[in-house]
Amino acid sequence: MPTYQVETPQRCYAAIVERGVIGQTARYIPPKTGKVFVVTTEDVWFHAGARLAAGLAGVSYDVLHLPGGEEQKRLAHVEQLAEEMLHLGADRSSMVIAYGGGIVNDMGGFLAAIFMRGIPVLQIPTTLLAQVDAAIGGKTAVNLVSGKNLIGSFHQPIAVLTDPAILDTLPEREYRAGLYEIIKAGIIREPGLFAYLNESIADVLARKPAAVDHIIAESVRMKAEVVSSDEREGDMRRILNFGHTFGHALEAETGYTRFLHGEAVAWGMRAAVYLAESTGHLSAEDSVEMLETIAAYGPIPPLTGIPAQNLFARLVHDKKTLQGKVHFVLPVRIGEVTVVAGIEDQRVLDAIRFALR
Ligand code: GLY
């Protein structure tokens, strides 16, 4: 199974996609590492802790728990874990293993980024969404009430261990939420992956190993290439935000409780596709194909009772909003996107209304 190199000014590391790799975790702990802290949730540890414990046979480690749920992705919990680490004897030679979904990868990474000004983190994602997106790329963060991921840091991991076998027991809703990030990968840069997702819907939804391994590997390759070309999101990396500007507004407006991140991204992609077509960036034919593909892997939970105007107002709080201008990543064809600012408010509102239907 493949290994992809992520090469950034901060660090070069391997993103490994291999069934059973969690069982090899001890190999990825650097020599002379001090105390090892596994950051996870009670739920992940209950269901999948034995797998990592086997991979850490012979290694001494402590397990620290974060609460689950996007609404709990807050600074106070990171501070609490840092206190626990100190009580357990952590120092600058310690390391974190972030073992869980995107929230654990983001928060565990952020804890490692700021603990004594930075200790290593090994990312081991246990959800599809985290495997294809959150665990790779070094962005770590927590949410503010006002918006998603507004406090954070770039802290590249020492490696990312992606084990597709761990997805066998992932709840269906979580699995689909991850598939939306893979659709995103197809639309922004990988027409072959997009075509595969359309041709192989039954295999992908049935989690046939060959299909799952293929779509994960292609997504990880894409993300590794994009992050390697632009670690700090000055240029190319912005394409990864397709669907996220709208999606983050939906998550914040609904208190981070109604939609999984991937579901919010699916909704945001619908809005962005509509906006791209209505502003003349995208053909009607490609727009229909994108919307149909998103729908084929749905549905997302009901969107009732969410005021379009509130979502519109939240767009200006997104990190990607610069000097009051919202920047939208819009598709121009399958496999290519562009970044556009200065779109009329009415068109943006129309796109939000379309996606809420
Ligand atoms: N940690 C996710 C990213 O860097 O994109």
C-alpha cells in the first residue's frame, strides 16, 4: 500500500495508507522520546483502543480523553489535557499520539503545538474524514463560539498512519460524511477520482476494501501534493476550502451539533456549485453532474428552520474572509476550481437559499 511524502518547510513526513499499520505504531515513535500520551475520546478508546494498544506493545504510555463532538472543540479542554500531562510528568521530550476522528486530530495536534511551545504529534485518524483530510497538513485548531477553527496553529505531524481496516465499524453517517470530502477532492483536482466515485457508488457504499483503499489513497495523495506545494495556504492550498466557507457558516449557525463537518461541507459544495454556475464560472452540465454526485452519497440531515440571512452574515467571520471580502472557491469544471472575491451579496444569498431547499 502506498506512502505519500508531505514536504513542507516546517517538516517532511510520510502519510502511510496501509491496512494493519496501526499494529506497527511503536515503529513510528522516534528514539529518545520521553513520555507518550495517547489523546483520544472514551468512545474511540472503547471501540478501537485494543488495536492501538497492540501497536504500542512494549511502549509505556498514558491515555488522555477529550470529550467527543464538534461543540466541545474548545480551548478549555486543551488546557485541561495540558495540566493532566504535567501531572503525569510530561516534559519537552514527550510526544502526543492523536487517535480519533477529525476533532481529536485537530485538538491533539493543537495540544502538541502549544505544549511547552511544541512537542511531536503522530496522527492516527480513525474516521474516513480524518483519514482523507483532518490528519494531514498540519492545521490544528479549536473553535470559538463565533466561528470554526479560529484559534489554532500550523504543526505538522511526524507521520500520519492511515489504516482503512479501522473503518469497518465506522457508523454509516460518519462514513458518508467522509465520502463528501473525497467528492471534494475529485471536484477540485482529481477528475479520475470523481469519475470513479460515480462509477462505483455501490462498491464505495458497501465499503468493498478495494474501493475504500483506492479512494483513500487518491485523496491522501492529492492532499499531500497540495500541502507540499503550499503549507501556509498562501495560494494553491486554498482550493481545499471548496465547500468549507459556506459549510463553516452552517456548522457555527447550528451550534456545531446538527451536522457533521463532512455533511456541512456537502451542503457548502451545493451552494458553491450553484454560485459558480450563476456567476458564469461553471457549465450547467458540470453543475448537474456535481450536484447529482453529492446527492448520490447523501442525504444530509434536514435543513429546516435555518435562516439564509444568518448564514450569509456568518460568512464574514470565516478565516478566509480578508478585509471584509469573502473569498469563494468555485469549480470551473470537474477537476478544477478558482478563487473568487467580490461576488454580489444577492447572488451569494440566492446560492444559500438554493442549498437550503
Ligand atoms: N489538519 C488538517 C489540515 O491541515 O488541512
